[in-house]
Amino acid sequence: MKVFISCSSLDKEIAYFYKEKLRALSVEVSTGASFNPGESFLDALRRELDSADLIVILLTNNYVSSSWSALEMNTVLLSRQRANYYVLTESGVVFPNYLSGISCGIVSSIADPGDVVFEGIAELPSVFAAISSVDTPLSMLKSQLQNSKVTLVIGAGASIDAGLPSWNTLISKAFSQYINDLVPSGLVEALPSSNLIRAKYLKTGLGEKLADTIHDILYADVHPKRAILEAVAKLAKNLSPIEAIISFNYDSLLEEGLEQQSVEFSSLCDKTPRNGCALPVYHVHGFLPRGEISQASEKIVFSEDEYHTQYIEPHGWSNAVQLYHYMNNVCLFIGTSLTDPNLRRLLDSARRTRPSNSPPTHYIIKKKPKTSDVQQKLMDLEEKDLQTLGLNMIWADSHGDEAILLDSLANIS
């Protein structure tokens, strides 16, 4: 029998200890790939994995935070059946969703798990604890919501069930509603596919009418039922550790929900002075509230040039607000895709201020895509990508389930 031990380079001494213990039980053990002449690292790793009867993953905080371990894990998950894995972890390590379905054992100490674990690996019996007993991202988030300073980060996905358009739909409607009648037929179809570039064309074409145009499209079909935003408002009311809300949305539907929950808040944009002890709601891309458009922010982050400005002004108001909260608080992302390059840059910067082996400190709730073998692999890769930015993934089966999950978090006692 041959066992491959996957571990962080910082845990190599522990892996060597496992290797000696298993060798004493007549088990062949490998802890890395040996290279043939002209062979790449990935090819050598795949060859080593294919020759193993069992892959044991030493899941420590060092492992979760290591980019090299993530590369090795990607290779493992994309090349093997999950029945061939065992995960060993210890209390305090967040168990990633992408490892669900793999048998897992929790030990008091990864460094010395006890002889029964080595005997179990050697004989391949079912001696490992159920995955449900480990620290999942959801269980860790529930603890953080009670004991840590928390910031809610809201994206466009939180407003879709309230009838507001997604970013792509917003751009599409702006063109079809306000541009098609003014330009030659076929021009829209010939425009660049990038919505950021299209947004810049809109800004150039509409000039001072841009804010009014976006405002009218935003509120054209608002629904009275807004499950996700209502749940966010309940969270803000019921959980005192919530210090602030960062919104990437222009609309004021969140504020309407906060009013219904009798939460005192202050909408902030463009360096607006904060209102005493009220809950700050930072509109970091601008604010176009329903009603009087005169209350809107002076500018909105809408087109390519505004995103470029965020890059070249690292200490600007929007960046400074976000970076402070990403560095100092536990952040829960709701309705965000995490594809905004500037947001990813700020999260990466915040991540780099922490020790290299510290576990991810933020959380994101996302709707799970339709399941298939390919989609499952993509979900695994997305989770590992977000972990490198300091986020733990929590999947929900639908937007309705996202709202139910948020409601349950709001009722934590």
C-alpha cells in the first residue's frame, strides 16, 4: 500500500513524523514529487498521486493559507476520486466546503494524533469522524457574529429579488431605452462586449443626464417583497457587533429596510460627515436614493475611467473605507460576485497584513449553481481562489435560501 501525504511546507516535520510511523506499519509513504528529466512539477505531482492508494491531507491553518498547498489541492481534486482521500484536521481549523464528501478525522493535535490514526490509515477502516462535527464556515460565522466586530458588504445580487437590475441588465436597458433611438441602427450590436467600456460610452453620450437615467432604470420595477435586504436589515438590528455596512449599490432600498426595522443609520458617500452613533452605510460607488435626486452623491463609480481612478488613488475615500474594514473587522459579503478587480486588490492587500498562516477571516454567501461534475470542479476552484483573498465560502441553494440563512443568522441568541 502507498500513501501520499499532502501538507504545507511549514508542516514538513509533521509529515516526516507520519512517514516514519506509517513505514513502521509497512506502508510506503510519499510526501512530495520526484522529478524525471524534463518533467514539469505538475506532471511529476500527477504521476505521484496516480501511484498512491490513499491521499492523506494534513489540514492545518498553514495548509489553508498556502498558495502552494492550494496548487497541490487543485491537482488532487481535479485528478482523483474522493473515495481515495482522508483529511486530518484539528479544532480551530475551518473546514473548506470543497472538501465536503471526503472522510475526515478530528484529532486533538495534528502533530501527534495517536497510534489509532496511523493504524486506521494503514488498514483503511472507517475510523474517522463525520464531517458535520468539524468547524464549517457557517458554524464559524455564527460564532464571529456574536463575538467579533462585523461589517456587512452588500452587492447588486442582494437587490435582484427586489426587482432591481443586475449590472449587465442596467447597462443593456440604458442602451436600449436611451441610446437606440439616437444612433444608427446596428451600432449597439457593434459596440465592445465589455460593459465597463459600454458604460463609458453611455457616460460620454448622456453627460449630465447619466445620473437621472440610471436612477429611473433602477427604480422602474421595484417589488414590495425584498427578502434578502429585509434579512440584512434584521441582521443590523439584532446583532450589536455589526459596526457598518458597505454597499456597492447606488439604490436606497437597504435604507428603506433599515427604517422599517427602526435602525438608526447614516448614508455616507463622497466623504459625507458621519452622523454620531448611527450605523454607517457607506455607498462606496455612489448613491442615487429613491425620491429626491438632489440627495444623490456628486458622482458615481460607473464606467471604466472611474475604476481607473480607484486604482491610481489608493488612499481615496472609497478605498480607505473598504481597506479599514477588511483589515480590522470580520466581513460578511452578500450579493457580491467578487469579480471587481479593485475589490479583489483591496482584499488581497488586507490579507497580506496578516501572518501568512492565519486562516481566512471573512465570509461570503453565494447562490450555488446547478450541479454537474464540471460545475463542481469550478466551485472547488472558486472556493480556493477566494480563500487566497481571505474569504470562506457559504453556499445557498437559491436566493430564497440565502434570505432564510440570513434570517437564521439574525436570530442567533
